[in-house]
Amino acid sequence: MKKHETKEMKDNVVSKNFTMINNRLLSRSFSCAILNEAEWKKLLHFTQKSHYDDGTSTYGKKNFDTYMYTSPKKYKDIVGNLEAMGFISTRQITQKLTSTSLLMTPYCDRKIPETYTYNGRQKQTKSSMEKSREHFSQIPNDALESILKNRSMYVIQIRLMMKIYQYTYLGLFNGVDPNIIYFKGDNMVVSERLLFDLDITENQLKNYIEDLIDAGLLSIIRVGLTEVKYGMEVRLVSENTLSSEYIDTGILKPNYIFERMCEYDLN
């Protein structure tokens, strides 16, 4: 793996708001074969634009075209497929205005890709997220904006970036859990769990991480890591020290963070 310099706080992009992404979307069940690139981006677009309190949005094709241009027919097909699979519901308000409601993520049987179990067609709102037992990842809005505008990102790279935020912790200097990914010298060590969820090989993941670093979405920070035994399990924990003097161990850190994270950054 090629060497990358540690990025400092001045390189971070700080968002005041974030978007909640259901972690079930990032599970192995929702492989890249379930939704194509346009459907993934449109679903993320709906998620980002939906109102937090009532789960609805009137942002349509015109706004989506700023991220990914589609013909009117293709756009209609994308929205129709997402609605048929239970991700959204639509309601025509006027001839030109459509209201879209974001629904709680359906369940998918990976063995039968076209089989979906609707989650009661319940809107995904602040209230429903708080009451449900669903797990969500917080994606800074500027990060999601950058991902949506990046025309060269593959679906798997989008899902990988979402997974990275799933395992990003404030108490780890806004870095990624070292038990998922960490660096020993310049060698990247990845967990089988991450490879399983994304259904990719270790070499593929390392190449994708390289691409995300080069795209300015990720950086490597050097931290002290220690092995701690919990019963029969051995886990890596941070020594609560962040320093460029640590040349042997490091963790990934997203360069897009949201405002509350700044309190925990020790750079």
C-alpha cells in the first residue's frame, strides 16, 4: 500500500447537519445487485432531502439532475422501482409537483433478490427512528453531497463509505474502529465481518480504500493501539493518544465530519 500523509483538522469539512442511514441498507442482504447506481443515488437523494419531522420531500428530477442526469423516462422508472420495493411512497400534489415519503427500509431475502418484506410502509421520521429498534449511521450532509456529486464512484464504494461512517466513533478521534480496519505500518488489516457485509475480497477493499483516500474522503491518523482481552476475545483499543510519532499503527478517519464531532478531535 502506498503511503499517505496524516490529514489534520484544517483539512476536515465540517457539516452542521447529518443524514440518518438505516444500517440494514449496508448489510450483506442489500448487495450491489439489489439496486443499481441510479437507484442507490436516488434513494440517498430522497433520504438527504426528506424532512426530518414528517419524512416527506418535494425534491424531484430537476434537483436530482444536478447530481446525476437521467431522462424523464429513466427517472420515472427509478422512482417506480424504489416505490415497488417499498423504499418510498409517492403522492401527486399537482400536475407538476409530487410529494415523496421515505419509508423505513424493507427487509430483503438475499437468496431471493426480488423478495421484499415491507416494514409496515411506515414513514422514516424523527419519531419513527426514535421509537424503532433500528440502527442508523450518521452521515454528515457535506459528505453525502460529495458522494452524490461524484460521478466516478461505484455503488460498492458508496456502500463502503457508508459502512465506514457506521464504525466511526467520536471517542476515537472521529476515527474508524480499529477492529474493523487499522494500519500496521503501511499494511492495511481488515476484518472478515466487513468483507462479508460488502461481499468483496480483501484486495478489492484495499483498492477501494485507496480510491477513497485519493478522492479526499478519507485519511489515515496515527494512534497508539493496544490489544485487550475480553473473555475469549482479543480487541484493539486506542491508547487515547493521537500523535504523528506513532509510525507503526493507525486508523482511518473520514475527512467530512459534523459539528458535534469537533469537540472530540484532539489535533
